[in-house]
Amino acid sequence: MGFSKPLATLLVALASLATANSTNCILWNSCNITGPIGSVPGECGKMLVPLDYTNPNSTQRLEIEILRIPATKQPKKGSIFLNFGGPGASGIEDFATFIEEIKAATGGYHDLVNVIPRGTNNTMPFSCYTSQASRYVGEKPLATNASDVALAEVWAQSSIFVSACETLQNDTGRLIGTAFTARDTMQVVEALEEDKMLRYWGFSYGTLLGATLVAMFPDKIDKIVLDGVVNPFEYYQNTESERMASVDDVIRGFASGCVAAPTACPLAQNMTSTQLEESLYISLEQLKQSPIPLPDIATLGGGTLIDYSTFKSYIVSMLDFPQLWPEMAQTLAGLSSPASNPPPARTADAEALWGIKCSDVLTHAGSAIELLPVIQARRSLSRFEGDATDNLLFRCAQWKMPAKERYSGDWNVKTKNPILIVNNRYDPVTPLVSAKNVSDTFQGSVLLEQVSYGHDSMQQGSLCTAKAIRAYFTNGELPKNGTVCDDLKVKLFSGKTGWDEVIQELNADPVNLG
């Protein structure tokens, strides 16, 4: 199939700007990097990279976006690349949101760089719907335990989604994915004209990208922090059950934190934490038979049903952020749902999660029955989430646009320098067991455990963790293997992250450059 007219126009324009050997040049301009609560001054860059790394004879180029916030102290010690997760997130908002935390934890001697992944923002954006109304219908949550026919329905809906993605993204769907983004990242490393070595801090999916970078370019690794660790074996094989290992512990923590702070958590109602936890499961079962209607003429469809799937989906989405648990408790106590609000505005990269993740997977399936061992493993590990996100498995199992390059090599890698792995004890997305498995694989790596809730170390600040990361990036010092940081500055249901206190103490502590 030939290129679509918009893509062909883009490629012609890019080809006119570049020859086969002109990729190593970044054009920088001053800009404001905007997040949900403001913006920070920085630099926005553009760079031409090979469109298709599997075709070395091609002169076609892709323009990628790069963000940079310069170091605040001298002498500079090289750029640190950041990826805040996804897949499917550009990282722009997180870059602006967490910049003060990142600066403090890295010591201020590094330029901070964010390469916008393919499929996101303006770098080959990926969408599978032609209207917001279609997206609203197509993305409505449905857990596979919601009814006795839900599993088959999710499989069938996934087939419709996959076909739509293939129709709308067939020209570029095979040109995104983690391996190509890893190569884009190393192109930028080369173009910066520093020491040609990668320094990197990745969160969530950013750890999967980081692990892939380590495996593909072990001799180019200076210092890498993997924070909130994805199991790369399960990710690429589309067998992600291990990620359910901590969810129920987080639900338990939510309940105990609520009971300990009844003023901030109206759900407590003189219950014990065990009673409150069980009440959530009782509510879910009741919603199977008695969903709650929320009429709202401003909403697509004229309103929303709070049913088993939407109730569960909402809670799962909020478990990552302990600072928002008071808000979640208020919502649940009022029997309202954020799903009743108008859906967010359509973005050009709205389905990048699926485009990246599903193009990466190495194994596929012809029916839901083939995935039953994975489904059963997920449900055995988590009573709460085990059935809530099976659509990710099902969509990727039926995906029709595998990436032109997918990493399928060995993970038992020895890097030039050892890597630092950080993981929360109670992470609802990337459990500690995944971090341990990855640490066992990468030779010489060190695992630091942070005793906190939420998804990655940014959600609850620890001075112990931040100092360990700073020592690693500034002078290569690793903590002792098995280090446990349990010095959180805030309690659950405070509505805070504790980072204000951590940043203040970090900034008051001089950096030892070694």
C-alpha cells in the first residue's frame, strides 16, 4: 500500500531538507514547556532521524521533537534523558510538573532532556477514531467479569478497535514502537556532542524503554535509573499478569489510610479497615445488578451509568496517586463518577498507548481461549483489578501492525556501568517483584526499595531515595543492594506528596561531585 497523501507530503518536505547523512543536527529554540498547573522555561528542539531504521538505504526522514531544560549549576556533567511513562504519553506535562523534583534529585549539574516518543504529540501521532463520539463509545470500560458474556464481548470489541487502527494508521503504524524510539534516543545522544554515553531516568513504561536501551546498547550506558519497573519479558510476550501482584495490597492500604483519617475520608463511617475494604467489593457486586443512572444532558448519550466496570475502572485509575485519594474517597462517598463528565477533547495521539504497546508484542492469539492462562493468572493475583484491564491483552493479541523492529534478544546483559533500580513497595502498576526480576537480570544492578504507595517514586517524596539517585548521577555512587528507604514525609490522606520538604532539604545539602 502506498503512503497516504498527508504522510507523502510530510516525507517529501523532509526529504527536501535532508540528505542521507544529515541526521545529527538539532535545531533549538527557547520555549515554555507547559504542564497542568503552569509552564517552565526551556528549549524545544527538532531533529531529523531515519524514518525506518530497518531500511538503511532509504533517505526518508522523520522530524522528532526534543525538550531540554538546561543545568542550573556548573560544571555540567552531561545530559540526563527522561521518560515519564505511557506508553502513549509524550511526557511534556510531566516534564513541566516534576521538574523541580528532578532538578533537586539530580543535583542541578545536568541538562534534562525529553525525547518525544514516536506516536505521541506531533511526532507521528497515532489515533484510531474519526470522531470524539466514536472514541467515547469505543473506550467505554468493560471488565471481563462484569457478566457471563463480558469476556467474549471484550474480545469482539477489541477486534473492531484493531481493525479501525489498521485502517486509519496503516501507513505509519509499523514505524512506531520501543525499538525505534530507543534508536531515536541514541541519535539524540550522538547529536549532543557530549561523551556519546547515555544517562537516563525512566518511569513506568520509561523503564521498559530504558531496559530496551540497555539491552540494545550496553556499551553506551553511563548511568541509568529505572523507577517503577515494568517486567520486559511479560511486556513483549503480552503475558502481563505479574503487574497485578500489588494491586490488592494498595486497596488494603487505601482502606487503612481512610480509617486512620476519617475527616479526610468520609467512606470510613466507623468501619474497620477490613470492613471498608470488603465494602468496596460488595459495592462492585451490587452494581452488576443495580447500576446507578446519572442523567446529564451535557454528556454524550445524555448521561452515564455507574456500573461494575466504570466503578472499578475509576478506582484503578486513581490508585497511582495517593495524593488524590481524598478526592477519590469524596467521589465514592457521593456515589458520583468522573465518567459522568464530558469526555476530554480529542487529541491527535489519543490511541498511542495501543499503537506503541501492541506493535511491540511478539506473540498473538486467535481467540480469547488461548489467553485463558494469562487471564486466570491475573485474577488469581488481584481480586480487584484482575479482570479490569484485559482489553489491553485482547487488543494486542489481535494487533495487525507489528513494528518493523521489535526487540527479541537476551535480557541477561552486562552494561559498561551498573544501573540503579528503584521501586515502591506498594505500587499498583509495577510491583516490587518486577523490579527484583529485572535487577536479577541486569548484571551488577542495585535495587532500592521505597516504602510508599503510588506509581513510581515521584508520587511520595523520600529524602533517602532522592539522595541515592543524586549520588548515583553526580558521582556514580550506588546504594547498597537491598537498601530500603522508609522516611516518607507525609501520611496517607494528607493530600500531599511530601516533595516540598524533600526539595528543601536537598537544596540545603551541598552536592558532593566526588
